[in-house]
Amino acid sequence: MFDCRSNFNKFIVFHSADIAKQLLRQCYTKQKREDAVQKSYTNCYPFLYYLEHGQNFYSTARDAPLSIKPVLLFYGMVQLLKACLLTVDADYPASTSVLAHGVSTRKRKKQGYEFFNDEVKIQRNGLFTHFSEKMFHVKQPAGEKFRMSTLLERICELHPSFAIFNDEKTLSLEIKYNASHHTIAIPTEILDHYHMSLNRFIYYIEQEWHFSKATFVKEEDRFIHIGIQSPLQPIGCEPLMFHLNGTYRIPIKREKIFMLPEVMAHYLLLYNLSMISRYETEWWSELLHAYSSNAYTLIVQFLSLTAEKVPLLLYEYLTQQLFPNSLYS
């Protein structure tokens, strides 16, 4: 597993005014802004301060009581997202509308509340909709709702616990990635899960996977070998999922959530957990002390995981912005 402190050590490369200006100028020039040089100077220090502020939140969360970790982790993520946004939106924040969270949840929980069934609703304006569109080119319709269980399933490190609780064998399969040969090898059992023939599966990924050439190489050793046109990276590998152990996995379900960048799932989960921590103190305290729900195990695992994974994913995003082989540049 990666370590949160080592992940933040990676951000040191950006903790230089000259590097920050170079990064921002490169991004703004690519966007064909005539004021690229001026904007890179204007946004240089806000960029650095967002990174520093985010690091402070994460560092504090590392040693904080579990009860307040969601709040610290959520606002740490918000600061890192603001730094990332400055690479794709030189005028951020252009209006106060983008400063809101961009999502909402029921403040008071109903009797018999179950975390897995809780939902967050997307708002028309705010940080969530703004970074989703600007950073990942994903437009989220206002009013769309996401269940907590669905969002947690989007994160593959949590799949072993889900499988235990739901008495399932697995929720995803590990693939083999050969970077030097530009191929991935997917277990053939995926065909049973997707209810597809081999030819139908090849056609499906050709239409749906932006990084795949859908070049059928061969089928052997119970794997389907497929050519890809761009390297797999932690950011931009959907619907494959990046695991913190450095591997990639494919979900056994063909659902919309797996086509969304994982960063979005972390944001929505942390937002709701931070709201629960602040406004549902009684339920939250009972969960943390009575261990009365399977939600406890997954929430604790998620909070530990997101503290490591979000800084890594957003560092990868900034790195892709700095170097020209980015999937999103």
C-alpha cells in the first residue's frame, strides 16, 4: 500500500514558483489563451497555497480521531481539487456559484437510517459539477442521485469486504497489463459475467473503452489479450480500476458508475460522511462505538484508503498536465 506522507512528498516537485508557473503557462498556452504568461504568474501562488493547505488537512487527518476524519479529508481533497482546477480553468473561481459543494444530502436522517442506502444529489452549480466537467469532461445532470453502496463499489480495494458481506465470490477481476507490448490480458470468465461472446466483447470494448484499439491478439491460458493505444494510468483508465497495489482490475458489472472517474466517487462519499460527522452526531457516534453495522467496516476502510489514494490520483492528474502524454491534456 502507498503511504499518505510519501504521496505528498511527490507534490514537492510542484512546490516551486518556477515549476508552478511553467506548469500553468504550459496548460494555458495549450488552451490557446493569449494571456497565458500573465495568468501563470497570477495563479502561481494560489496554486501553491491550495496544495499546501490540502497537505495540512491530510496531515492533520492522519493523527485525528476517527470521528472527525471525514471533515478533514473532505476539505483536504477540496483544496487539492482547486489546485488541479487552476490548470484547466485559469479564471477559477470566476463566480461564487462554483464555490458551493455542488451536491446535497438529507440533513436529518429518517428512522431506521441505513448508510448504504443513503444518497447524495447533484446540484446544478458548485465544485463537484465544475471539476467533473473541467477536469474529466463529464457533465453530471442536476438532480442525479448516487447511493453510498454504489459509490463504495466503485473503489476496488473495498471489493473483498463487499464480497464477504454479500456472500459473493468477487466484484472485480485482476487483469494483466504489459506496458512494453501495449496489451492487457483479461480473464475469459469476464464473458460469463457480461453475458457476451468473445466477438461481442471485442466489439463492446472497441465502442466503449477510449484507450483500447480492440485489437484481438489471442486467447490463451484463460485470458483475452487485447491491444491498447495508450498506456494505462491511474487517472483515465475507466472502466478499469486502479488498485493501490499497482495493478488494474475490471468490474464484473457493466454499470454507469464504473465509467466515472474514481475521484468523483471519493468526493461524493467524503462529502456525505463529513455531513454525517457534523450533523448526525448521535448516529455517527453509535456507529463508531457500537460496531452495529457492516457499514462501520467499510467506512473505516474507506477513510484509511481515501487518505492515501486521493492525493496519489490528483498528483497523477497534475503530472499528466505537466507532461504532454496526458490522457486528459
